[in-house]
Amino acid sequence: MNDSSEIQKQLLAVAEGLIEYRFHLARLLFGLESKEAEEALARADLESAIVDHFDPLLKAILKVAGGLRGTLLEAALDLAGLRHRLHCVREALPVSEDEEAMLEGRIPADLPVEIRLSLVAVIDDQLDLAYHNLLRAVRCTTEVERPSNEAAEAA
């Protein structure tokens, strides 16, 4: 195996680990939902730092690494970014003082509650599942790429 393909494999392994780390960090931050102004501001600063600084680093690593795994990892990163944007939209929606009663079905839900519930469903049921499925596909590409690399070295 040449040095370039070994470096590519190592870059992809690092990127995969960083993307999983990013996902877990984002989940922790989303769990810090607080109405306290100071805590909410700190969480927003951390989320922005991830999106503004960490994601460009990951995209640069994936661009250098390239290949099928790099493309799949970049798609997973894009889903993580979309998850963040939808979460921010959800957080920006006004909260009614009757929201608890709306969620319990005692009174009809207003539009912000309906939108918030839809966003939660998209994030939790679809984006997270798609994200994890992409990471599973990345792990499968490791097995697919190995035989073709060995065949290329034999030729």
C-alpha cells in the first residue's frame, strides 16, 4: 500500500471519530436546554463554535481524504449541520403559556407548537436515524474498499 492511500485511510478514520464526537457533543448541548439567559447564551456560543470552527475543519479533512468514505462522512456532517439549524428554528419559536395544556391535548395546539412538534419528529426520528445509517455505511465501505485496494496492489 502506498503512503498516500495509508494517509487517506488515517484521515478518514480521524474524521469519522471527530464526526461521532461532534454528534455526541451536540446532543449534550441540546440536553442543556435552559430558559436561564446566561446558560442559554453559553449553550448558543458553544453550538456556534462547533458549526463555525469545528465543521470547516472536518470538511477540509474530508476534502483532502476524498473517496467514497469521505463523501459519506461529509453527508453525515451535512445532516448534523441541518440538525443544528432545525434545532435553532425550534428554539426560536414563541412558547405559549398554554403549551403544556396543548401538549396534553386539553386545548388545540397553536401553530408554533405544531411546528415545534414536527421539528422534534424530523430531528429525532429521521435525521438522527439517517445520520447513524450513513455512519454504518461508512463502516461498510471500509470492508468494500479493502479488497479493491489489495487487488490494485497485486497488479
